[in-house]
Amino acid sequence: MDANVASYLPSTTDENRITDFELHWNSRYLDMAMEDWLKYLHQENKRGIEHISCFSEIAVFTASIAEIVSVWCRNYQLPHAVLYRTLEIYDNFIATYSKDLYINWKNSKQSSSLQGRAHWQEIFTEIKHQGLLYLVSCFQIASKLELSYKIITVNRAATLLSQAHRPCNRSTILQAEIQVLVTLKYDVNYPPVIDYAETLICHLLLMAKRQTDQSTNPLPTYIDELHSVVKMLLLIVHIDRKELLPRIVSGLYGSDVQPDSKTYQKYLRKVQLNKMLMAAASICAASFLVQPSIASSVMKDIHLSVNIHPSDTAIISAIIISHLDPNSENVS
């Protein structure tokens, strides 16, 4: 972290202690100035959105997948970033891999015949059957990107598969990992959504500390609780995304778009891939849940920080909150 950012961190006196969030931030983000890091995240977010694939013949991402990876991360004491990297790599791999296979099948002479359709069904079944193996491979890749090459080893991968009653030998596990990387052309190193969320939280905290009269912005008092709730909400969004994403698409783009149209699929994928927007909305929702009095200032400061329109964050955060409590009032 640069000296300009560090100068805003509190001292270690009892009156002005360092929060748990700031200790966490200092342990993870020390190699880039805040403004440069925000710029980098904006560029990566744009790059991710531009790689939209609307292929929907195979949808194997379910709530159980997010829950499975979450359990793996807890068991191996891995950070949240590994969870979200795994889910994103897996999602991109399945979309790309199945699309490539589908195009090859459509271009084959058998695609219109009964035998050809049966062959595609076999391909479909095989992809789903190998889903757990590919998920473990994505978990291995994510742990390497986030930590080191000795975290999720081939032996540990084999253990995970055996525990799920899907035993595989070392060669098969290595081949699956290579297949994931080759299919995605080794383009797997996207910042996870938790990086966006924690960067925005830190930026909000620095903005609050720059104010002459800090009593007008009590955000620092709630920063640790806000961080914890944001992590919880992001996990819920991923676990329940099959229900939440269509509601978000309808809220942002209107309910007139037909769910089976390519336009709808594009909107759905765009919402799913816009990690800056989802991080901002999760923070707004968390601020409302932690302390409603700071919610409006958080939404305003996020708009000033990353130019996300307050109406978009308000719509998504209200949907997230109503998902948790259908009787809750709308965020505004």
C-alpha cells in the first residue's frame, strides 16, 4: 500500500485501534496504490463482461456446487477468494467446453438425425458425469492462483474425489486440469468478486477517515461487521443465484424480456459477470442490514468512487435483502 493510503490508517492506541478488516486488508493488498488498484479492477471487470457466452444448452452450476466448494475451503482453511475463483473458472470452463462440443456436433452430418441427437445426449450426460472432476480441477487452479502450488495437490484432489465416491487416478486428475486450462486458453486469472468488495470497503473507509468531522460518518465503527455481512451476502448470492439473477435482470432491464431469448441470456450473463456491480450492491445491502443510517451515505460514496449508478445498486441490494426477508422494506 502506498504512503498516501497508509497515512489514513489509524494508530494502534486504544482510542483509535486498527480494525480486523484493516489488518486483513494490509495482509493481502500491499503491492499497489489504491487508485491504481481500482483502475486495474475496472479494467478486469470490463474484460470479463466482454467475454460473454450466451450458450445455454448445458447448465450444470447449481446451489450444491457453491456449497461443495465452500465446504472444501473451510476444511482446508482457504480464503474466500479461492471459493469465488473456483466458481468462476468452473462456470467459464463448462460454458466454453460445452459450447465447443455443441458446435462440433451441430456441424456434424448426424446432428439432424435421431442417432445424432442421441449422440449429443451422450455428450451432455458425460459432461455432467465428469462435472465433479472438473470442479476439483478448477479448485486446484484457484488455489494455485491465490496461494501456492502446494495447497490443493493431486493427492488432495484425489482425496476429495474419493470422499465423493468418484475415485480417479493421478493421471486422470492431471489430464482434467490441463483440459480446463487449454479449453480456457489459460485465461483464468480474473480477480474474484471478494477482491472488488474488499477494495470498495477499504476505499469507503479511507473516504470516511478523510472527513474533518468524522462524527458525521460512523462507517468506521461498523467496518468489521459490514465486512462479515458482505462476505455472507456474496456467498448467498452465489448459492441462490438461480433464483436471484432472474429477479435482478427483471429489476434492471424490465420484465418484458422473454427468458428464452438471446437478449435475456445476454443480460443474465452480464449481471453475473459484473463483479464490481455485485460487490457494490452487496455492500449497500450489508450497510442497510448492519446500520440503516449509513446506507444512503455508503451508496453515495460508492457512486463517487466507481461511478455505479445509485439506482442500480439500490435495485440489486433491495432484491438481496428481500430474498433474505420477504417482509423487509425496500432500500432507497
